[in-house]
Amino acid sequence: MFADYSMAELGAIFAMQGFAGLILFSVFVLMALGLAIIFGQMGVINMAHGEFMILGAYVTYIVSNIFAAYLPSLFGIYFFIAMFLAFIASGALGLFIEWAMIRHLYKRPLDTLLATWGLSLILQQIYRSVFGAREVGVSIPDWMMGSLPLTDLIEIPINGIFVMVLAVSISLAVYIMMFRSTWGRQVRAINQNRVMAGAVGINTEWTDRLTFGIGCGVAGVAGSAFTMIGSTGPTAGQLYIVDTFLVVVFGGAASLLGTIASAFSISQAQSIMEFFLSGSMAKVITLLVVVGILMIRPQGLFALKLRK
Amino acid sequence: MSDKGKSTDSLGMSRRAMLAGSAALTASLFTPKGLKAADYPTSEVNTTGLAVTDDTVTVGILHSITGTMAISETGSVQAEKLAIEQINAQGGILGRKIEYVQEDGASDWPTFAEKAKKLLVNDKVASVMGCWTSASRKAVLPVFEQYNGFLYYPTFYEGLEESPNVIYTGQEATQQIIAGLDWVNKEKGAKSFYLLGSDYIWPRTSNKIARKHIENFMEGCKVVGEEYYPLGHTQFNSVINKIRLKKPDVIYAIVVGGSNVAFYKQLTAAGIDPAAEKPLVLTISVTEDEIRGIGGENIAGSYACMKYFQSLENENNLEFVKSFKEMWGDDIVIGDVTQAAYLGPWLWKAAVEKAGSFDVDKVREAQVGIELPTAPEGYVKVHENHHLWSKTRVGKALADGQYEVVFETADLVEPDPFPEGYQ
């Protein structure tokens, strides 16, 4: 396969391929972080995760239209405002859903699966009624499209760099919140022992609500960012949900570091195999390996040591 | 191919027919003589117990209006309703107004089969306009054959099927593929092809036909890569790198659904501008409908090969686009399948009037050979194999989301659902 190419060409291709792997890694991290917070810390299986992402995407679509119509001079920076509003919108919807639905189901984890799946169908139909069944096209500022020619042969997609920077900053933000803030300490305390946490005066109800809201908000930011690389339609959230769960479960549900490690290993394996094999086969092999590892190690890559 | 040129001969009449949609009164002047319900007693035109009364006839519309396929099927429903309304404004069929029962297949194939049975058994509809994906058509096929229903199926598809109970108003694969490949070879000098698709029957069968044609019938041409990605795949950076490595002249892309959007956005972002034609992007899966999701700026310069583009400049089409926008709004776009769906009710009307009966067996017999000079795509004719003779065209995508037609076959292309040498 490589016989006809010069060393320089091969080097360039491998560099770009490595970069493709890193972009995939960042996409996985963005998809999975929100779910890791909700699933890992609260044990809620949120099947509507993809729809929270798409809400973020639709917010971006609305903001882009508003800027194009009323503030065309600021169009270049609308994306940052859109991401912030996406966080607020998805987060607020998350808070509401937790209050209206999830909190009644904490003692019945399997029922949350059904309830959130129902929620995902309801949200899809709402999007369809409001925005139409067809996909909408989100126009991205010019400076975020196109590629950066690093050398004559190597070209790096700018939106890829953007997604990577975003993934790193959101991971850092979540890390600081989880391990350096009072809220994070409370979340971890509740995760370890809910009854004791309540007994020492932590408001478990409010902490749960906030956790769910932040998880959904992060999903909204991810959805907003994905308008650059994917489609925005009522059912587009479904495209992400399988990969998202795969990453979170493989990483060890309760560990954020595990989520990142698992996103890294799955994305690298997949992008390397996609290069050497065909697309569908790469996916099959990735899934087989993940299933195999989970059979040997059901708790995932990283597991918290807990006294049960 | 002696049919060439008929479309122009009959334009005057066709235009009248189209105008009639908005002016019922004048329309009645042009309705062929004798088509009054009284001349066609119900007992004679309906001997099999279909839902035909002295002044109405009921048809079924069976598409997904919820679920993932709603995105594509909405346009077909709109086109069918427009055609029905226009036919009614002209006085209906055999003097009877068309009423429709609409059912939702909900993007779920067993649901399609169930609803098809409901339409045929409970509602006794005289014909059905419906289905979009091959999977849904395969699901309803046994139902239509068992209860002797009659289906008008609008989508371009992989071929390999010819049911006595279905009229295929879209193109089968060879009609759509071969002309486009020959064009890109002759006009653009393309020699090497990279075949890419979503992983299911239509892209795989189509690429198989493309590969056979490239390797066996196009001198000095070769396929340098062929691969498939699962439906809904959203990350194409690896395959884009692979394409860079292989340096094909043409990327032949049959990617569908949400993947489509991801593919073109990432292709542009990776610095492969379709407009530079290095490599050239040729697709058979992106209509004007899909471009709305992809964004015109991401796909401008790519070529699509199909039978209809909204920008076609003939009188039939100008009228069609105008009526369509009047009914469904100015911001609507019309893709290939939407136009094919529009043909369904008109083809059925012509067959019923030729047969002088709604009975499915008589309509089926009358349907073969029916000509439709009023079609927006231009003149079409029903082949013995229940597909349509139609022209194939190549369009170049523009940033505003429309296609500019750059090539059109001189003659109608014969449908060949079971192509020899391509299996």
C-alpha cells in the first residue's frame, strides 16, 4: 500500500492521521464528559443525552441566525456566545427534568433508563415540530472553516484544533469543579455514601439537581461544537449516544480519568484501524475488543475503590 | 429511443394541464371529453370492491412523518398532495374526486407493512403512493402482492426488483450511475475512482455496478479504493487521509443521512475543496433537500448525477416549482425524489383513464406504455418492467444550495433493473 510514496508524503500522511486520531479523541471526550458526570456520579442512565446535545446545536443555529440578521459585524465571534447559551439552555432543561422526573426514580435505576428513553423520543418530536423534520444548516464563521497548511503536505483542519482546545478546557473546568470546589466534594461524598453525606448536612437533593444540570449543560456545549463537524436535525443526537455510552462504560463509570483514558484508547484504535481496514470493519473490531475487555474487567478501565 | 423530442411537441398541452391546478374552471375546458362520472357507472369501473363511490375515489399515502426518515419523506408527501389537489382541480379521475387516507410508517419497517395492510384491507384504497427506503418497500411488498394492491414508489434505488404490484417512478441504479461515470470520464478525463458509501444495500449495490462499469466498460480506468461506513457515522478524517494518499481523480460518494453532513463538512475543513476538482466529488445521494443540512458552502463545486434538479428550465418544471411553492411555502426546495413522488398520482390517473376502470388488474395492464409529457423532468414513459424511461442529468452544486445542470443524456435512458454483466 505504501510502495509508491516518498518518505515525505508518508510522513505527512501519518502526521495528519495522528491528528485525525486526536480530533476523534476530543470529540469523544466532549460527548462523554456530560454523561460521565451524570452516569458516573449519580448512577442515572440518561438515554436522552444525545437530545441535550442537539438542544445545544439548535441554540447555536438560532444564535447564528440572530447574529446574521442583526449583528453581522460580530458574526465572527457568535460561536462563543452560542456555546455559552447552549450551556445555559441545556443546563436549565436538565435542572427542570431532574426536578420533574429523575428525582422520583433514584431508587429505581432501571426505570430511569426507560423514562429518559421516553424523554428522548418526546424531545425529538418537539424539535421536529418546532424546527421541522429536515436538518438545518448552521453557518460557521469563515475563520473557523478551512485548514491550516503547516507544510506543503500537511494540512490541519481549523475546526479540529477548535474542538481539541474546547475538549481540554472543558475537561480542566470539570476537573476543577469536581476536585477543587465544595460542590465537587459534596458530589463525591454523596457518590460514596449517600446516607452519611446527608447526615453530615449536605443537601443531597440540591446537589443531585445541580449535578444533573451541569452534566446536561456540558452536553449542550458539545452539541454546539459539533455543528462544525456534523449534522443538526431532530434525530442527530442518536448518532452519538452509542459511542458515548461505550466510552463511559469502558472507562469505568465512576471515574472521570477513566472516561478520558477510554476515549483516548478507543479513538486511537478506531482511527488507526479505519486507516488500514475499511470503515465498518474498524468499528466491528473496536466493539469486539471493548466487549472482550469488559468481559474480563466488568468494572471498566478505572474503578474507584469503595467500601460497599 | 424514438421518443426523443416528444416532450417539446407536447409542451403546449402540458402547460395547460399544469396551469389547471390553480384554475379549476378553465381546467374543465381541457378535460378530455366524456370523463364524467355518469359515463362510468361505479359498478363497471370498480368490480373488486375498492373504495370508489359515484363521486370519489380513495387512495393511500404511506410515508414516515415521524422518526429518522421524516427528514426525507416529507417532500414526497407534499408532492403527492400537490398532484392530488391539481388532479381534483381538473375534475378528478373518471369524474371522481381523489380523497386520500394518510398513514405514518414512522420510520419502522414492520409498521409500514401493518399500515399497508390497513390501507388495502380496511380502507380498500385504489392505489398507494408511498415508501422511501428500500427496507420499507421490501417490508410492504408481500402485503401488496397478497392483497393485489398497487404502489407508486418514488425513490431512486438499487434495482434488482420488478413487482407486478409496484410502479417505480425513481431511477434504478444503472440509469443513475452509468451516464454519470461516462460523463466524468469523457468531460473531465477522470481515470481513477475512490468509491465510498454508507453500509447498506443501496450504496453497496450501486458501487458494485459502478465498479463493474469502470473496470469492464471504461478503458484505462480503475477503482483505487472502495469502502463503507456504518449508517450514522460522523467521523471521516481517517478516510479523507486515505483518499489523499490514493490521489484518485474522482471521489464517488454514496453517503446518506446525518453522515452526509459530517462527510462534506469534514472534507472542506480538511482542505479538500470540491470546487478545485482535485479530486472531483461525484455523488448520487445528495439532492437539494440534503444540501440544506450540509450547507451550500460546504458542497459547492461537487457534482450530482440524477434525473431531476429543481433548476431544470423547461415549462413543465417552472410551473411545477411555482405551484409547489404556492402550496408549501417559498423557502422549500425540491429534490429528485420529490419530483418522482409527484409523478405517481399522474401516472395512475393516466392508466385509470386508459383502462376506463379502477380495477388493479386492468390498471396494471394499461400502465405499461403510458406516456407523461407533463412531467417536470420532461417526457417520461412507463417501461414493461414497471420502471420509467427517463433522462439522466449531472448537476454542479452551487453555494446557494441549488444545482446547475451541466449535462443531460441526449436520449431517454432505458431502465434495466436486472443488468447483465453488472451482477
